[in-house]
Amino acid sequence: MRRRVLAYTLKNKGGYLSQACSSAEILATLYLRVMRLGASAAPLVPRSFAGVPGPANPRAVTGAAYNGPRAPALDRFIFSPVHYALVLYALLIELGRLGPNGLDAFNQDGSTVELIGAEHSPGHEVTAGSLGQALSQAGGIALARRLRGETGRVWVFMSDGEFQEGQTWEAFAALAHHRLGNLGVYIDANAQQCDGAMPDVMTIEPLAARLRAFGAQVHEVDGHDSDALAAAADGCGTGDRPLAIIARTDPCRGIELMREQAPKLHYVRFKSDAEVRAFEDLLARMSAAAHAEVGA
Amino acid sequence: MIETLTRPHREHMVRWAERRPEVLVLSADLTASCEADAFRDAYPERFFSLGMAEQNMMGFAAGLAREGFFPYVHSFAVFVTRRPFDQVAMAIAYPNLPVRLVGFLPGLTTTGGVTHQAIDDVGLMRLIPNMTVLEAGDATEVISVLDVAHAVDGPVYIRQLRGEVPRLFPKAEPMQLGRARLLTKGGDLCVISSGICTEEAIRAIAALRARGMSVRHLHVSTLKPFDDPKVLEALCAVRLGVVTMENHSIIGGLGAAVAELMAAHGIGRQLVRLGLQDTYGHGASRPYLLREYGLDALALVRAAEGLAGEPLGIDDSDLAAVRLGTVAAAEKTEDL
């Protein structure tokens, strides 16, 4: 996932690379070990953009079919920080839910594989790019599923920056008040945002204590440890409290070269030809190592 | 005499939702104030209290609507339009979800002052693609607006009335989507009114007609889409000019919609827009505010005099003497 995101970041002369470094294990664990999803019901090469939703446009679709069909016993996935879109696309390719050339139209005009994901983008289901809004929508979905007696759970992936938004806390208050124990949130706590390091911009700590005070069941884990990430999901859907998993992550994990860009890690831009060459060399070494591993 | 109904929405919501299990009510700590308490008591399993947190409430409504429910979100108009504007636009309207925003206390109908008076709600909701905008003008419309809203494929904003509501229109003539009501026929002046202003306009027009002015009066309850051919026809057929009358800012609402329509069709008539003239309201009684901001019957008389270019000798006592009854649509009356 990191390799693929680095390749597209080089191709586009910039991109959301640090998000791949921090969230790769979280998203991979969600898809491989946590969520109960059916097989993808969407094409390997994404459809082109079919227009915005509206009464006059029956062709508009969401990207949810990449996460499989809707069924009472199956889980749902709500992707909140949509500037992580490329990380999700990369994972969908690794999982075979998107084809190896599923990203050919990435960031191209008329494509659904957008730089900032939209609800029509693969793996996306709601309009979430205005940060802090997806959790409330997921809460409505979880409430509807409980009203219908469904056993499937609703999983939400969020970034820690979204905990600066007041709506996120409104949502946790409502989830706890309405005892929505069928919803779980994974938080990529990489402690960095557009303006720089979160403690300098606006701290959200102590996040675990705040979430517990709002009535959530909270686990704090190493966000690069897949076993710990998976274990934290145990029992979700059986109790009556929303689950919040704070995944503490490193925004440069696996791409040490990026540390020189700190504290501006939100959107990586290459400042010189030498820097581009250094990242290209790194990509070549990462690819060679991966092939050697596959060969062995 | 005019019939007045007490809290028509309160009981109607219960009756209307009885055989519609897909209808939910979401509320933000203004349940009785928005006449949703009877629904809450009748169907507690379909009522959800979301506290004073409107942004989150819009997301919950969107999620429920995605799953096939029809959430009727009840709060004051300011709190379902201006405060959670981005959430309404992104979570609800972009995906064209069937959420119904039921907003109470339109314009100057409250003594609550600037924080409670929705003077820009119609403009804000008209701005949002996929949004349908409806406004109730009397008890018949307070009741029939639910059928109109429920049939719309997409989100709907309902500018709703509470408390004591007069019945201006016959019970058998419900609100219809995109259809204005033609209340009087005439060729001198065209008056287009909405919401509570229609009652004031009816009073003024009776006095104007008594002085020999012929007035074509339309009541509008669908503010978006704004495409009733009857409105365009009325604008084209008038001699002196057009007056719009709305309990809202003159920017973004009915007056603006009429101005846009006239410009688009090259209708070169003078247009007077009665409403809040790009100013805020303040806390005071309704008659006091309607007089202060030029939204009452006398304001329409003065506007008509301005377009006619002469005084018509009408004062408050003439207007007070006007007896109001239920107003049948003019086109229906002709059929009899």
C-alpha cells in the first residue's frame, strides 16, 4: 500500500503520502480481520463519473458496492477522512476488489477515482469530505439497522484531526445516549494535520479520557500492530456502548525519508529534483525488496 | 368569519403518520415548541431526541434516510437551516435523501428576536441543489404540506406555522406542489404573496378593489422549484406593476425568485418587493414588527399607491373593517 501510494505521489508530483504511512495497517486490518464483508459487487476498473445525485439522474451510484452487498448480517464501512482516498484505493487493489489497473484514471478529469474521495469513489459510501460529518451519518445508519433488528455492525474510519470538530463530540454524545453498540470507530491518531503537528495547532488530548467521558468503550493500541488492532474489535456489536479504537501511529512509518519534511506532512510536495530522485530511488528499493520477498 | 385552528400540525402529524411506519421524527430539545410532542407520545419508538446538536442531527437524519426511513426533523427554522447549513448541503441534499426539515417560527412570527427569527431560511434552502422549498400560509396548508413533501423524491424544507393558525383556503383545496393559488383576478396590479403575508394581502386587496383597483393576487406555497406558468402569465398581464410580499428578507426569497423570473423572460414591469429590506429583526410583537418592517396590509396599500402614482385614501380603519372569510381559488369560483 505504501509503495503504491508513493508511486502515485511521485507521478502526481505530490500527494497524501503520510496518510498511507500512518493508516496502512489500520485499514488492512479492518478489511482482512475485522469487517464481515461480502465480495465486491463493483467493476474492477471503476466506472467513470455518472453525474451528481438528483431526481433527474438515476445513474448516480455510491462506491459502497466495492465493500460488497448490503445484507442484515454483514458489516458496513464508512470512510470519513476522504483525503486518505488513495490509501483506500491501494488497499482495494491489494485485496482484488479493484483491478491492478483500477487506478489508471486516478486524479483524471471525469473519473470517480478522485484525489479527494467522494461518495461515488470506490469504497466510499457517504459524502464525508467536510470533516467530522461521517460519524453522524454512520450513527443514523447504525440506528436504522438496530430498528430493523440487523446483526451487522457499522465501522467508521476517522482521522484524529476530526476530533477538533464539535460535531464529532455531538455524535459521540448521541451514540452513547442511544446506546448504539453496533458501531465501532478506528482513529488514525498520527498527531499531524494540515498546519503541522496537532499539539501546536489545537490539541485533542487526552483523547482516550475524553472519549471515555462521553460514554464510549475505548482501546488505545499501536496502530501498526495488526494483532492489537484486530483484538480491539472483539465483542463489538454485543454491548450497548460505541467502540472507539485509538490507533497511535507514525506518519513516516516505512518511509523514513519523509521525516525531513516534518512538521509539514499533511500533503507531501517535492521541493527539488534531488528530492524527487531520492524518493524514486527509495521506491525502486522498496519494489525490489517486495519482489525478492515474493520470489522467496 | 375566518376559522382559526389551534395547533393543527400537532394532531395532524399523529394521524398522518399512523399508517406510515417509515416516518420518524427527530427533535432537538424543542419538541412541544414544534408541536411534535403528540407524535412523541403516540409513537415513542419512532421518535428520537438528539439534544441541542443540530449538526449531528442532520447526519443521523441522512443515515436513517439512506436506510429507507423518512425522517421529519423538527426544530425552529433558524436551527434547521442556518446553523447546520453545511451538514444539510453535504449529508442530506447532495445525495438527494428524503429528509424533511420542518422549520417553525418563520420571519417575524416570534417575539424571540434576531436569534429566533428566520429571515434568510428560504434563501439558504433555495441555494441548495436538490432541495424543494415549501411554505405554509394557513391551516389548510399546514396540514396538506405533509402529503406534498412526502411525495417529493429528495430533501424538502417546510416553512411551517404553529399555534393559532387561520384557515384561509378551503379544506377541500390542499396545497399542490408547484401550483400557486389565484385568489383574485385583475389587470392593474399583480400581488404575489407567501406565508403569513397572504392574510395581510387579502385584507389590503379588498380595500384596493373597493377603491376601483383591479388586482390579480397569487398565493405561492412552492418557493422552489419556482416554475408555475400561472405566475409567469400573471406577471405578463399586469398594467401598473408587481408587488411581492414575504415574511423574509427581500434577498433570496419570493421577491428574488419573482425578480429572476421577470428578468429571464424580459418582463419590463416595475417590481416592489415588500419584506425585510436587508436588515435584521428584533424582539417585539407580530403586529408591531409587521408594521415596523412594512409587511402588513397598509404597506401593500402604500406600495399600490406608489405604482398607481396617486393616493387612494385608504387608512387603518378601512383595513380593520375588512371581514375575512375562507378564500376559494378564483379559477374555481368561475367554474361554478
